[in-house]
Amino acid sequence: MNQSEDNHIIPMTSIKAGSGTEVCSDVYYYTNQIVNVVMLGPANGKWVLIDAGMPGSGKKIIEAAEKRFGAGTAPECIVLTHGHFDHVGGITTLLEHWKVPVYAHYMELPYLNGSKPYPEPDRTVEGGLLAKIADIYPFEPVNIAEALHPLPHDSSLPELLEWQWIHTPGHSPGHVSFFRQRDKVLISGDAVITVRQDSLYKVLTQAEELNGPPRYFTNDWDLAKSSVITLSKLEPEFIVPGHGQYLSGEKIKSDLINLAEHFDELAKPKFGKYVND
């Protein structure tokens, strides 16, 4: 079991780095530098971890989990939205400490069992500074094969009976989002985010802005558009993204529909090596 061969600390931060946010009594997220790690479950009960943060983040995620759930706590399992470096950066440290199973979509498994790298990030894509320096972002696969399992085919989530996973590809082949119908909470991963992720200033300040997936790592824009359309039809009342702060209220429904209907103008870059593939 090992992190990717190109794994290294990325010196990025935001005003929310190191903080935790409770969306409702059993939905909580910890902002690790510029990415959110979600913890599902009541503070006094069993819980599940969604994603594993930036490179080198394992100890900080454990500390955040113990602050939320108590000393010595461990999740029932870890579920991944996808395997990009900023969502699995602490995974081996977490697994060495907790020794729990990890679940991901079957199309994402090659990027998590060491057999296949992601396409290289695109520094030529239209966007701000964080797109221009995309060469520094790791893209080689981690290898956590011994703990890895495919998500159930029936769209259920292990240990989370009320939640379902939804295949939302485009940003990566096996990207998934999570939805709970009872209160319409959507954990969108990177399929929909709430900050302009290629803009250094907006990432630092966490300026709220509903967006499609991060441009420098998305390599299928047609699928990314279809995924946003799929999520808009859920009419969520809460969006907990992989990047940015959570949004709630009636307005997010109309904003998400607008993003879906005008995806090419609002989210798809005008140029980049994956734009017209």
C-alpha cells in the first residue's frame, strides 16, 4: 500500500483551512487546505468518511475526526468521490491508522490500485493561476488495493442506508456524488463546486460561486455537462462540494439548473487540450 510516486505536499491554503462546518447534525466537513473531507454520522454514533484530503493530510484528518467523534474514533469505512491527488492525499496514513475498507466506483479502481495514471493535468486550459501551475499536481495512481472495494451496484452506500451514490463522470471516469432524498443533501465532490477553483484569489478567499468541475483535471467535458444536468434534476436544498463552502436554500436549485442549461458558457473552458476531445 502506497501513495503515488509523484505524491508531494502542495503549498496551498484558504481562509477556511483547518476549520470544520456542521451542515446538519450528521453531515460535517473539515476543510483541509483547499479541499473538503466530509464526515457522515452523528457526533455520538457510527460514521463514514468521504474522501481523504491533500497530500500529507492524514494526521490532520485523524485529529479533526477525533475532535468531532472522540478520541480513538474510527469510521466504519472510507468512501471516495474519486481518486485525484487532493481527495486521496492522506489515504495511506488513514488506512495504516484505522484499517477500514475503502469504496469507490468500479471505473475508478485502476487509479486506486496502482495500475493506471490519470491523464496529465492541463496547464494550457483557459483559467487562472492555479490552472497555469497544474504541472505541479500529482496524477500518478495510489495503490490501496488491499483495502479497496467497488461500490455496490444498487447505488447504496455501505453503512449509510439513507444515502445513494450517483455516477457523475467527466472530471474523472468513476467520479460519484452522494444524495439523501429525505432532506435533499447533495455531496457533489468535484462534479459541482462552489468556488472558481483555478483562481488563486477566489480559492484563498473561498468566494462563493457555483461552478462546474476544476478545469485543469477535467478531461471529458461532455460527460461533465451531463453530470451537472443529472444533479440539477435532484433539486438539492444543500450542496456540500469538494471545493468551496456549502450552499443551502431555494436559490441553489435555480442556480444549479442555470449552470446545467448554460454549462458551455459558464463552466466549459474555451480552450485546452481536453476541451474538444
